[in-house]
Amino acid sequence: MGRIHFALTAALALVAKSASAFTIGTPEGLAAGTTGGGNGTVVYPTTNEELITYLNSSEPLVVVLNKTFDFRGTEGTTTEPGCRPQYTRECIAKNNGFKSQDVILQKGGMANTGGCDNGTETTVTYDRAALKRMTVKGDKTIRGIGKSGISRVGRQFITTYKASTDSMTISNSDFDGNTDYSASCDGHHYWSFIFYGVTKFSMLNNYIHGTSGRSPKIGGDSAAKVVAHVANNCWGNNSGHSFEIGSNAWVLAEGNYFTNTRMPLYNKDEEGALYAASSDDQCSSLLGRSCVANELVSSGNFSSRNGETALETIKTILTFVGYTSSSAQTSDSEQQQQTTQSSDSAEQTEQQDYTPGTAKPSSETTQSSIQATDIENVWAETIDNFGVGKLD
């Protein structure tokens, strides 16, 4: 069975000085054709200031991150009135060893601040560094060297909010939701991904674990029009729900693997359109190809909702129609590339009973390098070298 291939010599990354030394493969999904930093200069920022300067530069650059950039304390702190939501008060009362979150008030106070249901006033102190965003200009390739993936986020891992994009791919990344502070009071991050706007995106070959909700949230906004292809990802140890699909969203989910995921699909309502591939494959008639079945182990149900409607929209996007499981894999000469973007509000995980899923892999599955079922094990085996590409 295929495996993700990692270079075992992380130290070599430190001596690479030209863009050609980084073999990062070909962008996949809707991001195919993007060039990033191309053959631009390879730079290694050593300070926070250098990192900000490189990312904001107008010239093509390959920015290599081989250390931790800690912005805490650089902008001081603020102490002011805040909101303590009901779920935080309940978490404190549980005294179960987990911590919850107070909320920083937005304009309009407690009545207009998301995530503060039935709130009471409290005092909050927070680091102001998170309020000062970094700008990443075009023609940039950002390479992470290390084992952390994306973790300890304050809000979302990635979000478009109401901005729009039609060429985004999120691929080959480790999204780690384990945290000291969680809205669900269980050490799992709740607000994970939110996609609104007029947006099309591919989400391929990622490992998403330790979350409790909105992993991802797609659509649900009156102005949204979101079309997504979510394929060959692994969800693990998710205590709440993964997919939350609202109105004005059309999603094809295929070849994904769910393990110990309590609620792969949030069934609050019947809005939105999802085709969740199973052994009953409808893709052949509408897309002209088979879809790879999703697999669930010790997880809740993951079934289509308005599935034919989803496929009717998916078939208008040639990149999604032409997808094959092997085209989205890395090979011996290609490697993991992490893809990123930027923020919004949310709600609390609802507790529901579930019946373990029974979906099985399709006989059409043809993985050439890695299957979603392998991702969890592969990440564990290669964690010390996460993000290290093959160096020529």
C-alpha cells in the first residue's frame, strides 16, 4: 500500500539556497497552475520583523520557516469588559480539568458579539498581537520545516468568511485541534474552517483531528455561493461534528476516512447539498466517472443530502469532474505543501446519539501513493519530519 514519502534529512533543508532545491510538486485541485514564489530567492527569516517584511514584499520569494515565530507580547495586552457565555459558565461548573473561553466584545457589545450566547459580563485580558494581521502578497511560496502542522489557533484554521476565491486548494496539511481552551469543554477546538462568499475550493489529502465542530462549515450565509470538492482527507478523534453544510452550498465528498468521529455530518437542518460517495455510486451517470466511497470507523453516519443537486453543480467545474484519486497524491519526487488563508463566528456543538457508519471503500479505489485510511498512521510515523520536502 502506498505511503506519503518524506525526506529523512531535515538538516539538509538548512543548506538549500535556491528555489530549484525545493521539489514541491505540482499544485493540485483548483490551485493548479499557480506559481507561488516560482524561481524567486529562497529566504530564511530569523526574526518576526524579517518574516513580516518577506511576506509583504512585492518580489517572488520562497519563504522557509525553520523556527517558531512568537509574536506574544510584541503589541502589549488589553484589559477590558468582556463576555462569559453560558457554555463557559457550564464548563467551569463541571470542573472536569478542561478550560473554556471568554469572549472579546465586538462593536455593539454583547448583543452583537458572536459566540456569546446568554452571556454575562466579565473582565478579559488578552494579548494584542493577534489583532495585528500580517499581509502576504502574491508570488510567495511558504514552506514550513518542522512537525507542528497548524495548531493552537484562536479562531479558524482557515476561513474565507465573506470574501471570495475561485482558485483555492487546501492540501497535505495537519490541522491539530487539541487545545487547552475549547468551547466544547473537552480540549477539542470548535471553530475550525468557515467558507462563505462566492467561493470554489478543493480540500485534498489533509489530516484533521482533535476538533469538535465546523470542520468544515460550508455555506449558511444568505450571500454565499460555495462549491467544494473534499477528497481523500482523514478526520480523527473529533468529539462533535465535522461537516456543517448550510444553504447556498454544494459539496462533493469522496474517498475520505473518518475514525472516532462522533458526527461526520451535522444534521441540524436539511439545507445545502452534499453528495457523500458510498457504494451506491451516482457519479458515473452525472460526472462520467466513479467516485471513491467514504469510509467510517467508530463514527457516526455520513449520508448524502440533496445529493443529485450537489452533483449537478459539481459537474460544471471541470477540475472536479476530472479528479482521480491518484492525481491528488504525492510521489517520490513530489512532497507535501501546506496551503493557508484567513476569520468568523459560530455556535455550540449539539449532542446527539448516533449509529456507527457502515460505508465501505468503493471497489473503484485506486490510490497510487497514499490512501486516506493511511494518513493518521503516516503522520504518526513521520511527525519528526513533517513539512520537509524532497531536496535535490
